[in-house]
Amino acid sequence: MKTIIPKFFYIIFNFIKNLLILYSVVFSLAATISIIWIYFQITKPIKEVKYLISNNPSETKFMQSYRNNLLRNKKSDTLIHYFVPLDSISKFLRQAVIAAEDDGFYTHPGIDIESILAAAEYNRQKNKIVHGGSTITQQLAKNLFCDHEKNFMRKFKELGYTLLLEKYLSKDRILELYLNYAQWGERIFGCEAASKEYFKKSCNKLSLYEASRLAAILAMPSKLSPNNTKSVFMQKRISVITNNLYKKHLIDDSAYTSILGLPPPKDSSLDTSEEEK
């Protein structure tokens, strides 16, 4: 009996010791795996954005989602898309798109607080969500990397990618990517495809009038056409674009009149805010 008790305790001691060793090993492995997972979760977005410094993706996450949606509805998944460098895009279109989508593009850090607050106030007055206040960089981040579900995690992810795009890419590169991957029609992606589809010419040959109409459809690309001259909403959008361009002295009186068919108003009456969609 004297030898059995110590032996029993010895067995228990070894069991507990081995259990603790096993626990330590498992815990260490789990901690190591967690650290590796966290590392890749943090570095993956950085690598994805850095890749864009000198590479053009074949399509964006939104284009993939759009294609899958077409297939689910038993439609052809063929999308029209061409890539052209920024210097092959009409300066009129570049200016018109900035005037339409993000008037402070070259001055803000990717997020325009003033636009967000203005959009929130406008939405409050209309008692519904009309404007989002998203910048071109935010729209690009959403199109390239995020799904279009409206939830907190998607907005958080969009914000993270927005800040990374602004950190690693130049403003011109961000604009180049946006112009080449934005949706411009039901199956049309990129300004070159849009220009050829609507005006039968390359986007480097667009006139100021054509550019302003093309920029105007970005608000609802699957429903609007730049060739629709009877849409009240289109005319309001073009008015906003033209006034923004005129306010920044990017067009003169004659150019203003050539777009809207009206003489430019006094500065105090310039319409530089979007109307309700």
C-alpha cells in the first residue's frame, strides 16, 4: 500500500504535466496561427493597393458581382470595357467628372468631411437618403475591393482602402483608375468604352459638350444615356457640372453657353449642388 500511493501520485503528476505541455503547445500554435492570420489580413490590402501603382486589374470586384448577377438572371455576362491611360482621356472629361462627382478631389485626403456633412443635411431635409457624399477615391475603393451591400463592415472596409489608395497612389493615378473602371451604362465600364458606345469616337476626342453629358450619367449609369436630351434630371446634373466648371474658371462664358444654351448667371445664382435624383 505504501508503494501504490506514491506511484498513483506520480502518475497524476505526469498526467497533469503532460496536459500542461500539450496545452502550451496548442496555445502557442493557436497564437502563432492567429498572429500570421492577422498579419496577412493587415498586409493583404496594402499589397492589393501597391499592386495598382503599376498594374491594371482585368476587372473590379463590382464588375465580377455585376457579371454574376447577369448570369443569375440568365443573361449574357459580356461587359464592354477598355483601358486607356490618363493622358489619352480628354481633359474635358476629366474636368467634367471631377465637377460632377467630387469637386474637391485634388485637395481632400480621400474623404471630404464638408461634402459628407452637406449630404447629411440635404438628406435630413428630404427625409431620405439622396446623397452619400462619397469622394472619387471612396467610389474607386468600393468598386475595386468591396461588395455593394450597405452595412457597417463594408463602409469600414471602404474607408480602409480609401486611406490606402490615397497613401500609395497619386491623385492622377486614382482618377485614371476611376475613369477606366466606373460604370457608364448597363454593360459599359470605363470611359473609352462609353465614348465609343455613345459617341462613336475615342474618349480623347470628346468635346466639352459631350464630356459634360457623359459625366452626368455617372449618377445612374444603368438608367441614363448622354444622348437623352429630354431628361430633366440629366439637365440638372449638366447644370451642376457646368456651374462647377465655370466657378473654377475652367470654362469661359462662350463655353458655358455652348453647354447649357444660356448665358452664365451671376456668381450668387450659380447652381453647384445636385438636385434630388
